[in-house]
Amino acid sequence: MSTEPVVATPRDQEALALEGITVRFGSVTALDGAHCTIRRGTVHAILGENGAGKSTLMRAAFGWLTPDAGTLRVHGAPVRFQSSADAIAQGIGMVHQHFMLISAMTVTENIALGGQGRFDASTTAARIAEVATKTGLPVDPTARVRDLAVSAQQRVEIVKALVREAQILILDEPTAVLTPDQATELLRWVRSFADAGGTVVLITHKLREAFTVADDITVLRQGRTVVSAARLALSESHVIEALTGTGTGTGATPASVEASTVGPTIRSARISSERRMVDHIADAPVLRLDGVSYVDARGVTRLRAVDLAVHPGEILGVIGVEGSGPRELLRILAGRLAPTSGRVTRPDVVGFVPEDRLHDAVIPTFSLTENLVLAEGGHARGWMDWSRWRGVTRDLLATADVRAVGPDIPMATLSGGNQQRFVIARERRRATAALIVENPTRGLDLNASARILADLRTLGGHPRPAVVFHSTDLDEVLSVATRVVVCFDGHVAEVQPPLDPNDRTPYTRAMTGSDRPGGEIAAERR
Amino acid sequence: MEALLIPFLDATIRTATPLAYAALGEVVTERSGVINIGLEGIIIAGCLGGLIAAGAGGPTVGFLGGALAGLLMAALFALFVLRLKADAIITGTALTLLGLGVTGTLYRGVFGLEGAALGTPSIAPVALPGLSSLPLVGPVFFTQTVMTYLLYLLVPLLAWWLARTHTGLALRAIGESRTAAHAAGIAVDRIRWGAILFGGVMGGLCGATLVLAQVGTFTEGMSAGRGFIAIAIVVLGRWRVVGTALAALLFGGAFALQYLLQAAGWALPYQLFLALPYLLTLVLLAALRGRAEAPAELASHEG
Amino acid sequence: MTEALLALWDGAFGSSYAIWSATLVRSAPLLLLGLGVALAFRAGVLNIGAEGQFLMGAISATAIAQSMGSMGGAVPRIVVIPMMALVGALAGASWAGIAAWVRQRFGVLEVISTIMLNFIALASISWMVRGPLQEPTRIYPQSAEIPGPAQWPFLIPGQRLHLGFVIGLLACGIAWVVLTRTAIGFRIRAVGASRSAATSAGGIAVAGTVLRVFLVSGACAGLAGAAEVGGVTWALYEGISPGYGYTAIAVALLARLHPGWIIVSAIFFGALEAGASAMQRDAGIPSVVVQVIVALVILGVLAGSQRRVIAGAATLGAEARR
């Protein structure tokens, strides 16, 4: 892989420059001499797979961590940040992927955070209103953050940076939490902010976004800068190559990698027509919901009278933005949550792969054998025959192709991809009829993700299991599912596949509720 | 009736005063997202610190000594919890044992093996001119020691500070989400150190007040669970300054009830009254099941 | 200083009497109490109430011994001693059960509730020895000596080591087997390591498991109280525990919550307690210094173990970074 030389940027044009940045966490090198130069008044996309070091690089730029080596320049002058306060003082603002907002506090209090001396709520609120109007980002200063929709919280984050007079905005995966329409709107705002003289660093793993909005693109792989150039000088295939490190000579890129990351270029791994014909549609459904509703502990209705049936051999894809009901739907199907009303029909044992692997699926400090036995934990009786379980674990590692030294090593020593394959294999082992899978690729790199998705597509067994699959990445769902339902505002409805397999609009419209009267407003209010 | 009521209310304020010091300190500590279960050890350290310092330089020095003892204990707690990232609950338990052990050892070492109960210079109630002659309110609220009057100033000051200064805002923010506060450029650990040390000074003052303004002497283990009661008071006060001060009054009343009921000639065993504040703590904590208003970071210490 | 340390050593290990009648006698309650605390901590239950549970066990065992003695002296040892053990354990379990109940029903932190219950137990014992259980002359705040059949047998002629020590050893052995070899033991460890994974992946009834461990933990402490009355004091009085329940926390932590190491750790602290009384007697050093040592041991263990935890967290952090 060739390293693109950086186009030399005159010092007076650079907003932010990072050179030779090296960051180590213990024995792991997260960044190895990474570099990039961000020009004033531009949008600069930083691309890279999970673990490539994108966020680490930007945390160094925001003073969240001090690099072990390398130099930082802001507006041409060398700086050394001790904390994010120093970066803020230099006019840098960062919107983290997981918002740094305090949900129990008001917008005003959140934005005032980090100031000095007396705190006067009304003065701050006036200043917020002023900035919000000027930049076209409507926010209500008196609202409590926990009452705001995700998109509104994101606006608060941006306004927070702007109130502190940030000229350089770092946005970390800003569209990950947005519906497609909201994402488009945000990117349009980003473009206009840069056109008005501001500088934006856009961290993303979506090629489409980079090519839509960015002036310059930097690609990181394994902590190094592999490409850093103007967008016009780059082709999509070149960038894909740089991202995955698989040049044309070294082997083909796995199909699903393209499907899940390179949305616009390859969208054909869609619901293929023969898969839509489910082999066992005549069989009785394995999972069935009749009029199921769920009201959570805070009194919010999450599911409204849901009817659903999943048959053997089906892979039911569930789409929907965070908070619209997928989380609760999956947990009710998996038997991990009792519905408030309605009837659930399901096998005694349902396999469940929850999104937060290390928290909900495994115990990192326990051995692999113990983590296998964990699945039996609720109903095991009497003595434990550990030597037998060790044997079972060994078999499982072999059949699921989990790379591990042996059954006695702690789960924490496995890579994320191996952990996830272990969990899926374990759940498949105990539950043959039904499997519920939630965001299985979260935190995994591209190759590991591709394997997981490929495994899910080809699950065997007789009869074949009923699978329910949810991912926040629409492309992932479309590449795996045989049928798609959408959650919107607690309702669950089937999405009719479009005639053109590359057409995403029916799905995005369903997710935002724009296919129903008054839907857009409801999405915003949630 | 008034002959019983005024002494009861007077005793309520008097016993509530040290509790309020400890509890207000703990409010600040807990609003920063750390629970200091070792408050008990801090208070007993404040008791002995107050006694020794007062013996050397009179009551004023005594209060400084109590505050200093509390500060040192709190610094130890902060060192473990913030620097070494030790579990706050277990560290707090150790701190309590350390406080009880060290004071017991020192006291016997300094004052002899049997720990002869020594009197100490103490402060007397001061009647505030004018205010103290008001009916009922005067003898109850305005014929107290200077430590009580200081509280009258401290409560509104602390409430104002938490709500209306950026440091107060930062402290509350840290208690809700340390990552968010960190991202806003707030020096999280520095403020937590400050909050824990403040809690230590207040706990130490609680101990010194106990010795110098209430009991007049030191006995081993004289803190008698006040540290834990103060933590319950904070819960009852919903982590708010004024609420906590009022809750401290309620507990002062529970302690004072002993005198009232004994004076009224109740034939119940006095151990029941000894157990009353602890029972009350249990019952009130159970009754206030909703912990929704607790700083979110506190929950990270719970199962 | 040397003199003090020598006195400490002599009091703990200096003679066969020191070993068999002081050190191990003091280790007996620490075995059961330390085990109880360790089991609770293993399941993620911060039971700081061993002291109160111990006192309730002691009160109940005294009461049952006295009442069986007043039945005419015909009740044999083989009945009285198991009854004392059973009643003591039940009392300890019930006392812990209160804390478990308010935790699960009302969400009250067990750290606070168990400590409150310690003070209430202290008030109860203070009332008992001046009221229902006071000795017949009504002069001293203590109970009458429990009748002969209720006095637990000594293990070695001429030494004061009693049955309670063996029970403690057995309990540690049983706990070790249960934790490592049985399904319920696995559940306890899983719940302690990760409640969310135990529920979500294992379908383990967390609340039920926690409740049971809490009760067993209390039962251990209550049994220790019964053994102390039956094997050592033969009477109930206020100062029956020199803070054994708090020392037990150090015992459990120093043993890293491992039932096997509890034995070693309990004997270490038993020796410390025995040596400290000797030190106070011979060298004039107050014995409360043991509490200081207990606290320092806990802090030392914390300081030592946290470094490992931090190292572990760093690896996990690197794993999770994007």
C-alpha cells in the first residue's frame, strides 16, 4: 500500500495540524506516527475502520490524551494541551459519538459547564439563543436534556462548542445516531458552516459521507495515516483499498464488507429474491407476538399492540432508530423482558446475542468453559462436571472456529470477533429453534464484522432456526435479512421490498415515520 | 407542656448541629459522585483531634484541631479512591475502623490505659441579644452555641454556591457524569479531591462540636454511628443543602426524644431510645425508596 | 518496641497454651465470620453487618441454652448443642434477612442497613443482659452461666480450643467445594462477577441467589455467636465481641474471598488479637491497636489489588477503543 504524500499546506492556511502522533496504551500502540493537516474553512473527513485510531487521533487534538510523541499546531502555532480545557481555549470544539451531556441538567447548565466564577443562568440562556439563531441550530435553553430527542441533543452539543467560540469543530461519527433524513440535514449544515469560514473534522466510517461533503480525506489504518489528500484527487476504490488494506493484488474484499461500509457503491447484496421465498413458510411460526405492548419503568410506552410471527428458516431484519422499540421487541422475543400486555409464543429456550457483549453476554474474567456453562447457569443442578464441560467447550471452539489457546483462558483475552463468535455458537448450541441477534458487529473491525454477518446468513440446522436480527446499520440488516420489519414509535410494521433492490427510500421513510401522516414531527418529539 | 417542649426542641437543635455539619459535608462529597462511608471514622477522629487541640489551646484551637483531623482522614480516603481507584465502600469501611482504632489507641496512650474520662474546655450557649427573647423561637433557636449560628450562615451560603457558581455547577456535573464533565474541560479529580476534603473538614467539625459543645468529654466510639446516620440524612434530604439541614433536625429530634420521654416518665427500657435513631434511619431509608434524585455517578458504586 | 513485639509473639505463639487456648480460640469466630463476609462479597453483597448478626446469634443461643437448662436438666448435650448452633444460625440469618429484605423491597444499600442493624443489635444485647436474660441476683449486666450440657466440648484436654473451631474449618471446606464444584456455587460466582451477564446470558435469578447468600452469610455469623457463647464465654455480656464482625472484613479481604485462605487469614488475625491482649497486659500497649492493624490490612489489600485491576482495565480499554 502506497502512502500518499500530504499536499503541502501553507502555514497560514492550516487550522489544525497533527504530525507524527504516537499514542500507546500499555503495550498496545494505538497511533503510530499518524498525521494530517486540516485547512481552514474546509470539511476534512477522517476515515478508518473500527480500531484504526480515528477517535484516538482526535482525542489527542482535543487534549483528552497527551500523545507519547508528535506535534500539534493550531493556526500554525505549536501547542501542547494538558486537558480539553486548553483545546477549548484554542477554539477547538468536539462533539463525541456518545454525547457528553448531563441528562439531569438543563441545556443552559450543560453549556455553561466549564466556566468560571458566578453562574448566571439567564445571561447564559440569552447567549445560547443568540448563537442558535445565528447559526441556524434551534435549541431550547431551558429544556432538560433527558427530555430531548437525540437529534436535538446533538444540536445542543454543537451549540455548546459554538458558544465557546469554537472555530474548529470535531464531529465523531455524528450521523451514527441519526435517521437518514436527519443525517442529510446535518451534513448540509456542516457544509454551510465550512463555507462560512468554519473548519470541520468529520470522523466517519461511511465512505458516502466523506465523498458527499468533504474537501479533504485522511484514511487511517492500524494507527497510521495511509492516505491524506484532497477528495478530488481520490477515487472510491482507492479509498476502499486504503481502508481495508486489501489491494487488488492481495485478494478480494469480502462482499459483505462492501455491503456494510460502502453503501452507495455496492448495494446489491440486498434481499435476494430466492431468499425471500422462505422454505418453511407453511410451518407454524416459532416466535409469535399477539397484541404485545410494553411500558417501561419510566412510564413510556415502547411497544404498542405488536403482532408478529417468525417462521423457521426466516431471518427477520428489524430496523428502527434508537428508542423506537427494537431493543424492547428483541428482549421480549428472547424472553428477557415480560410484556405489559399481550401474548408471547416462543420456545422454552431462545438464543440471545445482546449488543453489549462484555456486559450482558459474557463475564470477561471467567474462563471460556465457565462462560459456556453460564448459559446453563439458571437451571443447572447439583454437581458441576467440569471436565465434561471443558470437552464441550473445546468442541465448540473448533466448530465455531474461535481462535483460543484452550478452554481455560479468560474470556477477556479473546479478540472481540472471537468473543462474538463464541457467544453466537453458545447460543446456537442451547437454542436450536430461535436466535435473537442485536447489533452483533458493534465494536468489531471490518473483517470480523463480515465474518459474523456471513455466519448469520448461513446458519444451518434442521429445521433451520428462526432468526431475528437488528442492527443500527441499515445496510447490515438488508444484507442479512429475508424479510424486514420497521419499528417506529412503538409500532412494528413490515416493509414491502422495493422493485429496485438498490432503493433504500422505503426503509428510510419507514424509519423516520415519513410514510405516515405527521410522522416527522413525532420522530422529532420522541 | 411548654416546660417539656422547650428543653426538647433545644436539645433537638443541639444534637442536630453536629449531625448537620457531617451531613452537609457529605452532601458536597456525594454531589461530586463519591460516597464516603468512612464518615464515621472522620467524625471520631474529629472528636479526639478536637479534644487534644482544645486541651492545648482552648476551644477555638480545638475546633481547628477537629477540622484538621477530619481533613487528614479524608485525604487518606481520597488518596485511595481517587488515586489508587480503590472501591469507595470498602475503603470507607476501612477508614471507619482506622478512625475508631487510632483514636482508641491514642486516647489510651495519651490519657492512660483505662482511658479516664477527662473533662475539656467547652463552649457555652450564647443568647443572641434581641432574638433570644422571642417566645419559643428565642430559647430554642437563638440560645445556642456559636457552632449552631455558623450553620445558619453556612446553609444558605452552601446552597447558593452549589446553584449559582460555576464551581458548584461543575461539582454537580461531575456527580452526574464524570465523562461529560471531563469533556467540558473540568478537572474532575481536583474537584473531587476538594469535595472529599471539604466533607472531611465538616466531619471533623462534627466530631469537635460533639466533644466541645455537646458532651464535654471524649469516650471511645463516641461517634456512635453518627457518620452512617449522616449518610441517611443526606438521602432523606434528597442530596439538597436545605433539605439535608431539615433532615438533620429530624434526627436531632430522634436523639432528643430520649430526654423527653425519660422526663415524661415512660417506663420503656432506655435501650429502645438508644436504638431509635438507627431504627429511624432504616425505616426512613426504606420509606424513601425512590432514589431517582441521587447523583447518577453514585449508582456506579452499587451492584 | 521490641518488648511489645515480643509480648505480642509470646501471647500468640509463645507457648502451647498461647496457641491452643488463645490464638486458635480467637480464630474460631473469625473463621465463620470471615467466611460469611467472603461469601457475601463473592455474590456482590456488601454485608458489613457480621457484628450484629454475631450478637443476635449469641443472644439467641444463650436464650435457648438457658431455657433448655430450666427444663429440668434432663436435656442431653447431644440435643442442646445442635439446638444452640441451629438457633444461633437462624438468628444471624434473620438479622441479615432484614437487610436483604429492605435492599430488595426498598433499595436500601446493605452497607448502611447492616451497620444500623449492628447498633440495634448492640442495644438489644444491652437490654437483654439487664432484662430478660440477666443473672438471678440482678446485680451484674450479664446472663447467668449457661448450664453444663450447653457448654461446648473442648478438643484437647487442658486447652480451651472448642468444637466451634472444627465447625469453622468444616464450613470453610464445604464452602470451597460448593463454590467450585456445584451449580449453586457457580451461580453465586457468576452473580458476583456480573449481575447483568448472569441475568441476561445465564437466566440466573439474581435476586433469589443474592438473598440466599445473604442469609447464609448471616447464618455463619450467627453460628459464630452461638459458638462463642457455648465454647468460650458461657455467658452473655455486652462486650462479648471485641469487634470480631469488623475484623472479619479484613479476614475475608486478606484471604481474597477464598474459603481456603480464610483459614490462614483467620488464624493470623486470631494470633493478632491474642497477641494484642498479651501486649496490653505485659507491655501496656492498648489492644485497640488491633483495629488499626485491621484497617491497615484492608487498605493494604486495596492498594495491592487495585493496581492489578487498573492494569486489567487498561487492557480492556485498549480492546474497546475505536
